[in-house]
Amino acid sequence: MSRSLCSLVCKWNYECSITGQRGWNLDFLKKIGLDDLAANNFDKIGNKVLMPGEHCGGLTKQAADSLGLIPETPVATSIIDAHAGGLGMIGVCGENIDSDMSTRLSLICGTSTCHMAVYIKPVMVKGVWG
């Protein structure tokens, strides 16, 4: 089974650095007594990690029937709700709305409460995550 990079980084302490380093932190898992999760190449918690939006499979017949869709309808890898909300808010367009997405700030309130923005370049602030 595949896992979402977004969900793993945001909720599972999966490491993904700006330099491209990705993976589970075995030292951390050992320190908290969960090193057994590393068995079989981290099979219990996921070792096939996909980018948000990447194809991860198709609907089963049961799911398709339940939803009124065709079996094997493509399914994409998820993102967490706050990020989905941020994309929806930042991506909005309309009359009198600046098309420069970097001028927008989304306030997300739900299972996550955060401020979300996008910028063309990475911005790293010591002590701030996300």
C-alpha cells in the first residue's frame, strides 16, 4: 500500500528535506521504543511514498458501485485537509482578485488551524515548520 508524502511529513514525522533527503528516522523511532516499525523496510508504516496528486490506484468494484462510478476510476494520492483548503483558497480567481498567488494568505480552521501562503522560492525560518 502506498502512503502520501504530505500526510507522512505532516502527521508521521517522515523526513523530507529541501535537499531531497527522504525517509523514516530510525534513530527517532529507536528513542521512542518503536524501532520494530523498521522491520521489513518499514512495511508496517509504509515504504512506498507518493507525491500528492500522483496516481495510486483505481476504485474497487465495491467502491465504484457505492459511488456510482466505473471500477478502476483513477485515484490520486491525498494531501491533508489544511493543505487542500490552502490550495482551494489560494487558487481562487475572480473579478478584482489579484492573480499573483503569492499575495494571498489563507486562514485554515478545522482539524488544523494555520495560516497558509505560497511563494515562488523556498522560505526557511528557523524554528518554524510547514
